[in-house]
Amino acid sequence: MKKREVNLVNLKNRYVFGKDKIYVQSMLNKPPEDINGNVQQAKELENSGCDIVRVAIPNMEAIQLIPAIKDKISIPLVADIHFDYKLAIEAVNAGVDKIRINPGNIGDESKIKQVISACKKASIPIRIGVNSGSVEKNILEKYSFPTPNALVESALNNVKLLEKYDFKDIIISIKSSDVIDTINAYRLLAQECSYPLHLGVTEAGTKHMGIIKSAIGIGSLLADGIGDTIRVSLTGDPIDEVKAGHDILKAVNLDDNSVKIVSCPTCGRTKIDILSIANKIEKEVMNIKKDIKVAIMGCAVNGPGEAKDADIGIAGGDGCALLFKKGKICEKIPESEILKVLINEIKKM
């Protein structure tokens, strides 16, 4: 797929929005007064593969989170600001790497101008975040509902406001809780501007349905070549967001530094415990940084033939399995040895 060409926006001198890399983002969900809890969660997110972490700054007391977190992580930290422009300015002064605002709820233009001035001085980007619950009243009156067109108009109006003061280090997100509206809104926006886009389905829900909705919404757009950063918004542990984000990138072939697992759905021909093997292999290779495809297949029908494009795999037999590489059978393995042999072979590749 050909990625949409966009203006390049630098973050922390080593993250560039708009190139081939798609960044996975998540957000801390500890209470802002729990500094140690937020720091620990930020470290856990970085260790789980999170590229960018965001923290809510609801009041002046929460500003102290910024230096505390930045001292313990190496990935960029984004401050999420609503309503109070002074919080945005203080977050910049505290050393945050990026600001997320919805200019429409910050107040009059003079306040926006001060935020822009602070970000320009610190050389940090601004993400304009518009969602279905934050569209301006006049635009809602025009469309009667936060339609994709309404979301795009709101976002572009905010972009024009930043551009008015010669600020162009901009990333845009326009999220809806409706998957189809989200897809359509981003597709429209991608035609109307050349800024990097942060993808997500807002308020996607709890882990099961939230991942499904996010995979459809984010995955469809990535397949179109649209998107520069992503967040899978889930109610629960943000580490699940990071894992799901990377899995979505794997599914659309945009993560070339991970082990990709394929496994058959099993049928009456299956004689070994494919589910258990696949689950254990998936867990074992989670942190292996290799661009290889591993096939866990239940029988010879779905083995070396159907999965011959896999770099390595097994095809189940009666209490055993055939180990194959690129469709070529290498050896026969007893069922009790399958996991150990396959992991060892993967690590040697």
C-alpha cells in the first residue's frame, strides 16, 4: 500500500510524523495526584512497546506529573489539555514534548495565540483533537449531528486558526465512537489537508468490543495509506491498548520487526492441541524482534502446502508434528517436544 504523503512533523528530534513508521500511542489512567502510580504506569507502557504516552493535565497540581514522568521514560510525553489555556502554557514550561488541545474549547483567540507562542518557542507540536462530543455549536447547528463533515469542518477551522499565527507543526485527530463515521471522517480529512493524522475510535469500549471496533476503524484507514499515529482506546489497562495497536499494525503488514503468527481454526483432522501450542508460541515470541512468519497448522492438509509462505511452522499429525520451513519438511517432532523445538528454531533464525 502507498502511504499518504504529509508534512513532516518532528517530535523530540527523533520521532517524525509522516514517514513510514506508524507510532503506537496510549494514555495514562491513574489519578493525577498519584504521581508514583503515573510514573510506574508510564514505565510499564514504554516497556510494553508504547511509542508515545499521553497524560491528562486537569489542573495546575497535575503539572508536577510532567517532570516526574519525563525523568523516568525515554519516549515522548504528551499533555492532554482541555478548557484552560494556562495549563497548556505551564505544561510547555514544564518540558512536555507535545500538546493535545481542542482549540474550540480553550476560549477566545488571544488565549490560543499564547499557547501557540509557547509551543513555537519550545519547538513542540500541537495535536488538534476533535471528537463527536466537542464539535462547536455553530457547526452542530449546521449539520444537526456530529457527522463526518462536521468533524472535518471543525478540525480544519482549528487548523486555520493555528496557521493564522504561522504555526504548522500540527497533527490532527477526528474521532467518533461510531466506526463508520470515524472512517469516513478521516478519509474526507485526508483529502483536505496534508498534516499527519492520529487515528482512533473514541470511547471504543471494553477490551473485547473495543479492540474489534478499533481494528476495523484503524485497520481500514491504515490499509488506505492513512494514519501516522494510532491509539486503541479501551476501558481498562492501557497496556492492552499498546498490544492491540501493535497487533493491528502486524495485521496490515506495517510492523516489520515482529513475529507474525498464523494458525488454522482446527477441524476433525486435528490430532494435537493446536490451541495450546498457538497460545504458548504467541506468548513466547511477543518480545522477539524478527520479521518472520510462523504457522501453527493442525494437519498436513493445512500444513506445508497452504502455509508454504511461512518462514517456519508445524503441521500436526497423530501425537506428533512435522516441522517445515518455506514449505519444505525438515523433521518429525513428538507432541511433547513441539513447543521447545519451534521456539529454539525461531530464535536461531
